[in-house]
Amino acid sequence: MKYQSTPLAERLRPTSLDQYIGQEHLIGENAVLRRAIESGRIHSMIFWGPPGVGKTTLASIISKQVKRQFYVLNAVSSGVKEVREVFDRARMAPDTPILFIDEIHRFSKSQQDSLLNAVEKGLVILIGATTENPSFEVISPLLSRCQVYVLKSLEKEDLEKLIGIALPVLENDYNKKIIIQEKEALMRISGGDARKLLNAMDLVVGMMSEAKTDDDTITITNEITNQYIQSNLLKYDRQGEMHYDIISAFIKSMRGSDPNAAVYYLARMIEAGEDPLFIARRMLILASEDIGNANPNALLLANTCFDAVSKIGFPESRIILSQTAIYLASSPKSNASYMAINMAQDVVRKTGNLSVPMHLRNAPTKLMKDLGYKDGYKYAHDYEGNFVELEFLPQEISGTKFYQPQNNPRERELQNSLRNKWKEKYGY
């Protein structure tokens, strides 16, 4: 066996667009980002997507394609000092270099502010990579100067291509014939993450090679894959690659009203040294998405938790996180608000910019008043019960119901109130 200190995923990292696997919506034939790269007209951008989908690799390929100097910083280990050093070197570069910042969401507001001026003046072309929603994690002035590209988990076909590329390399490394009899376990473990897939393959083949030194053939089955991955989970996950599996289980446990499972997965994250603000942020989202008006206090408590955790670090904040997780898991559930905004956005995309009814329009000038703006508007507080029936939706979608209260005490109360007000109009 040839000892390889460089991880398989790193050795197989593609160096050109033609070698790149996945993200066809961005770099496939005639796709928007591919056209920009091939034309050489590169702009500052943010890559948003889960780990192991090729964010860093794509940034490196772009730099090679457009023949620009490529500076790499990681937001975890770099600060304003390192950013300024890059800017000093960038001023000496013949062409505008590319600055790639991995995990840009971990930069503080002041650190992100330090990037803004250089991006505005064209000193560098910024490519940021994040696993977090940039709308929440990147400051608005910087975000407005970057195009956000969403990268997706790799599809089954992409993972199969990776397996095909990795096999001859592993056969050469271990000097054995490798037969993948079953690959479902490898696919499931990868979760669409190329790095997890390749690390899993390397681990399984390596362990089997050590166990069967006299055998020239290694046959991989689902049972063998699960056996070696589970027994070597800590080694396999040394880069924290189960991060997203655990947070997913945490969220689903709270959504499923199981406080015991929620606290268990919370403990897993705490023991692994997870950022407490990351946990609190996820609970804040869940409070609105999965509980909503079934218990409006959930959002208030989750927001208070986020504020408290931002002031108090570990170990004390674990108690605040635990209290909140238990409360959210034990609360009645409703995704009515989440479904309502999804449906409303879908209608907006399909119907476009429908005209706002004239009686709802603002009339700050005489001309607008003469044109009939605000005519017929009825001020709700002038009427009994602070309600008067009026049409608030554009005529084309009049009577469309976006919010459907769900079956819990709080929302049943809301539904009765809406039914009394609107009678048969919305079908409450």
C-alpha cells in the first residue's frame, strides 16, 4: 500500500470546469455562472450551500480560468489584520485578484465592514462561501454588492461519478481490486456531500485492507460500510461533518414535540463545542416556522434566548438553551404562517405586480387625491369592534385565503374571530 498523507477528497479536487461535478444549474452548458466565467467578467459573489458541494473548489477553478491571483482566508482563523495584508498585496497585483473567504458568516460586522471599501473600489473580487443564509449572516451593504449563488447537495448521479473517479485511485493506493457490490450505505452516509463520500470510501477501504492483508480483492457491501463507519465514527467525523445531521435531528425532535430527544441532540452539540448562537438561531427560526401563532410566546422566548446566549457564553448558556428547547418541543405546533407566506409568494410569482386597490393607496399630493387615490377607504377604528368590511386584496385574487388556522386552542380562537368578521368571504 502507498501511504497517502493527503486526504482523498483533496487529491481528487477538480482543477477545471470540465472536471467539476454537480451544480449544473450554475456551471452547466450555457448556465449563468459558466457564461460569466468563460467571458472573464467576474463579479463579487457569495456561494451559499451545505458542506462538501464544491464551494471552495469552484472559487479556485474560477481564479485559474480568469488567470487572477487567488488569496484564501478562513473566517475562523483570520481577522482584520489578515484581510488588510491581502489588500496590501492586491494593490501591487497587475489585475484585480480574487479574495476567497471560507465561512464568511463567521466574520463579525466590523470584519465584514473591512471588506466593503475594497469591494466597492474594485481592489479585490470577493468570493465568500457560507453554509448559513447570507441574508442573515452577511451585512446588507456587502451583500448588495455580491451576487448570491445557491449550491445544492450533490445528486445521486453526481455521487456515482465520484465513486467511479475514486475507485482507480484507491485501487492504486492499496494495490487491491475494489468491488462495490452495494453503494446505498455510502450514498446515505454522504448526504450529498462529496467530501463525506470520499472520506467514507477511503476509511472503509483502508480498514478492510488492514483486516484482509492476504486478499487481493476488497468487496464493499452496505453492511460492511455501516460496520466500519459506525465503529470509527469519531475518526470519520474529525472535521465535524455530522454537524448538519445533528442539527437536523435537533430541529425535527422539537418539531415532533419530543423534549427528551431535543435535549439529547442539544447535549451532543454542546459536547462537540457547537457555537451556541448557531443553536439559538435555529430555535428562533423553528419558533416561527413550526409553532407560530399556536403559541406566540415561543418566538418571544426564542428571541430572548438568542439575546441571552449572545451575552453569556458556555457553560452557563447551556441551561438557557435547554430551557428554550424543552419549551419549544413541548409547545403546540402550527406551520400555518410558514405555509401562508409560501402560498402568497407563489401567487405573487404567478400573477406579478397586481394593482393595489385605489382606496388603499396613499394620497400625499393633491394630484393623487384628484385621481381617486384613497377614495372609499374606511378607517377601521371608526367602526364597532374596530372592524369594517373592505376589500384589501387586488381584484384579481379577491377572496384568496393564504392563512389557514390550524387545530390548536390559540388558532381556533383566531379562526372564530376571523369567521365572525369576514363571514363567508374567506371560508373561515
